[in-house]
Amino acid sequence: MVWSIASVMAPGISGTRDNAVRWRAAFWMVWALLLIIKIALAATLAPFGDEAWYWQESRALDWSFSDLPLATAALIRLGETLFGHGVLAMRAPFLLLGALLPLVLVHTGTRLFGARAGWFTGMLALALPLLGTLGMFALPDAPLTLSAAVAFDALKRAARTRALRDWCVLGIALAVAWLSHYRAAMLLLTGLAFLLSTARGRQLWPDRGLWLAVAISLLGLVPLLIFNVEHGWVALSFQIVERNPWTFHLDGLVQPLEQAVVCTPMFYLLLIWAAWRCMRRAGDGAPWDVLATCAVVPWFAWFVLGCFADDTRLRLHWPLPAYLPLLVALPALLGPVQAASRLRRSLSIAALVVLSAGCILTFAYFCAAIVPGGAASLARFKAFPEHWVGWNEAAAETANLLAQERFDGATVVADNFMLAAELDFALAAARPVYSLDHPINTKHGRAPQLMLWQRDERALRDLAPGRLLVVIEPTARRERERAAWLERVCSMLEAPQVIGRLDLYAGRKRYLFLAADGLAAETRPAGPAAGDCAAIR
């Protein structure tokens, strides 16, 4: 990738037919190479907790779910229907969406600024780590980001042509975004900002195509509304109220630094520069008004929300749709700048080379999770890939125990929803896996869904099972919280016995396996527990 960018930029970035041919050849070479790498990783990496959970949702399709709309689960269901059960089958539709995204951006860039700019945009999309790895995992960001790219392209065309076809494409893209994630609301906010703040946008209000697009987009909200009405607005309550403190927190101010890391520092500065240039030219009309609005509005809005909203979950991917218009604009903006100064040209090339190196390092990080000794070498660091390791070993040990005669007909219980989902996936849903009422179930909005599926602690008590195989993941809690949680688990089991342990990656991943004669009639007070429980504290 680094060689490709350096070689095609060597003669200059000014638009020539030969230069466009070089960019096209480089794009397809890197696109194919990255797709092969992503397929290999997708076929090898264990599903991390959220993916396994979405797989469980795919087994019980509904209008929506307590944490997400329908699209992610439906795509997983499609993949497994076509290709059978497995990690690659589950991720296959997302790999396809991730592969299509650069092509959409190439199409947009070509229409706006010519073929060379289009292929250059595609290369930037492949090199940006968050986009280059998109689709490798079965996550809602793949359909959401692709929908954002299509919506941006359709808005740009509809504002110019006023054609009903373009408005319909815009409406469909927004509807799919609503079906992917509640963050689709930001796309609607961005469109509203364009309609209110730009001269071209204000001229579109009487256009019937605009209202057709709005009507189509709202169809994507129908499944969400049906689910929320049926279940007391539990999903909307989680997304708006429960997960957000809605008070200012200082760590939100470090978001630019976080983004500089994931985008690579020099390229992040280049994106800021591109946003500034787009804003300065927004008064010139098309296409700079659309480019500026679709980049700056969500970028700034996510920064402000990040200072008041959810401060405990990963937010690195929130501004991703805001970068798409900037990737389209950068090739056109860089041309005159590079032609004016050798220093500026050298700096821009350096930024792109560092960006490519960042993408390579990102893929190397995921490879470390699967190569022998790779994850172990990172066990002492914060960068330890904990989300992708340990699950296979825990599932294999669970399967070995279930094969023993003493666990014939036993009920499998995990102490948290992620572990329960991982075991359920590994066992191919051969038997139900229940989850105890772990704090992270509520933190991630999964407790209501477990209740609806009757896979939570209350359902387990109603089942009144006999023999239990209980799998506990102590490292799912902070170290200071583990003793209290283990005592609680022990206190609710009848005659628990520790029958196995896994201590992996220098203690970064730990699992305990307990046999129990069912649930205690009532939870005993915390403290020294009966049976073999004292041994696990």
C-alpha cells in the first residue's frame, strides 16, 4: 500500500490520463489484497462478545432488539442461511458491504472531480484504518457507513438534478441507516443542516422529491417504533437515557487526540485542513456546500455529544461518516497545494505514507490475535486483544465437560451475556445457554433482551434446573469487583464445586467451571459460601 501511494504520486498529482490509470491499477491491487487479508482474518478470529450476541439475535429475528435495530441480525442470518454456521459465514455479508464502500466513494469522487480523483479517494478509503478494516466483523458500522456513503452521493446528485430517482436512492439509504443503528439520526441532522444553512438547500424545500425521500427514510423507523411500543420503549430509553450521563465530562475533550491516533496524526491534520478548505469554499455552491455540511456538521456534533453522552463505551467509530466527504474532497484540494510547493507536496505524501503504515499496523494487530504467541506477547500491554482471545479455549473446555456422562441433560449457565453468547455460538445453539444478571448485561443494554428471550436469571429460576454447568469469567469485572461477584455466584448455587480453570495470557483471561446441583432455594448472604465456593474467591 505504501509503495502504491508513493509510486502513483511520483510524477505529480495533477490530473492526466496516465496518472488516472496508475491510480486505478493501484486501487484494484490494494483493494484485492486487503479483501483477501480481511477474509482470512474473518475466517480465523473468534467472534468477540458483541458479534456473538448479534448472532443470537439472528436466531430470534424480531422487529428490533433492546440494543440495536434489525439489520445486523438479519445480515448474519443471511450469511448463515447461505453458507452454514461459522465465523466466516456470519461475517460474509459484512465483508461484502465493506468491500463495496470504497467503490461507492470512487464513484462519487469520479463524478465530482474526475477519474484520477475518484481512484485516489478509493485509495484513501482503503488506507484509513477504520474504513480499511470495515466489514471484517459482523457489526452495525458496516451497513451504517455504507448507507451514509450512498446517502451522501444521492444528496449531492439530488441537489443538482432534482430527479426523483436520486431522491428515492437517498430515502432508501437513510431507511437502511435507521435499520442499522440509532446513530442514523445524525445523518438526518446533517441533511437538515444542509437544507437550512445553504442557499441550494433552502431552494429544495418546495421540491416534492425531498418529501418523498423523507417519507421513504421514515419507513426504516417503523420496525424500531413497533418494537419500542410493544416493549415499553426499552430500546429508546437505553440509547437516550440509560447509557448517557448527560453531564459534561472532561475526558470528552480528548476525542481529537483519540481520532488522531486512529486516523494517524498527520492524516488527521490533513482532514482538518480539508474541512477548513471545504468550509471556505461552501459559499461557491456545488459541490463544496454539500461537502462542507456533510463533513463538518456530524464531526462537530459528535465531538459535542462525546463531551456529554456515553463516556464508558468505545466511541472511536462515531465520526466515521463525517470523514467520507473529506476523502472525496482531498484529491481535488491537494492538487493545487502540491503544485505550489515541494515542501507541501512532501508533507502531504508523508501524511499518506504514514496513513498506509497505520493501516498495515492495524491489520498486524489483528493478526497478533491469531498467530501463536502473538496475543501472549501483548498481555502486559493495554493493547492486549482481549475481545478476540480466550473464547475458543473456554468453549472447547465447556464442550469437553458437557461430553461427560455426569452432565447429561445439564443446563449451561454463563455469568455474563457475552460469555453466554460465545458459548451458544460455539455449541451452535445445540442447547440453551443462560446468563446470570451480571452488571455488564445492563451496561450494554442486553438485560431486557435476555428477559424477553427468557435466558436471564429469573427464567433460570423458573426452569428450576437440576444439574448445572456454570462458566464464570472473573476478568469480565474489574479486579476490585471480582471477589464480591464470585461470592454472589456461589451463594446462589446448590453445592457448587470447582471442576476446572483456565488461566490464559498471564491472567488477562480467566475462566472457572463449576458443577452445581441446581440453584439454592434462596440466595445466601455474602460471605463464606457452602461447598467448594471458598476455593474460587
